[in-house]
Amino acid sequence: MRKVKLKKNGFRVMDKDYMTTETFEHIAVEIASLEKPDIIEKIMTFHGRFKLDFTEDFLAKLNVDRLRHILLAAIMTNSTWQND
């Protein structure tokens, strides 16, 4: 299993940023356990290959499931998939 480190400003997939199915599942579980303010903070401070350009006001109006989807999609897009 790949090591996944939860940083204050987001998730970082270790091992050259390769994401396996196990890593994905671990990150998905971690995101599912976050509360709305924590998810918004992670989206606002996301550092990846691209900038997420959302305002806090916009994110505050979204439901938790939509916020989780945005965060997971950003993390997945920022990683390279590797076969298990």
C-alpha cells in the first residue's frame, strides 16, 4: 500500500505521486470523515498542478457531498494512476 500523508493544507500521495486503488480508497475514506469547514479549508489551500479558483462564499453554499466531490476530483487529477 502506498503511503498517504494528510497535510494541513491537503493530501499528498507519497511515492512519486502515484495513486493506486488502495491509496484512492484511503483518501476517499479520509475525505468522507471531514466536516464541511475542514473540506472548505482543504479546497481553499489546495496546492496542485492547477489552482482551484473558488471563493469561500461559493463553497459555503454547496452541500458537503459536492464539496467532497470537488476535493477528491482535485486530488485525483493531481496524481498519476499506477496499476496495483
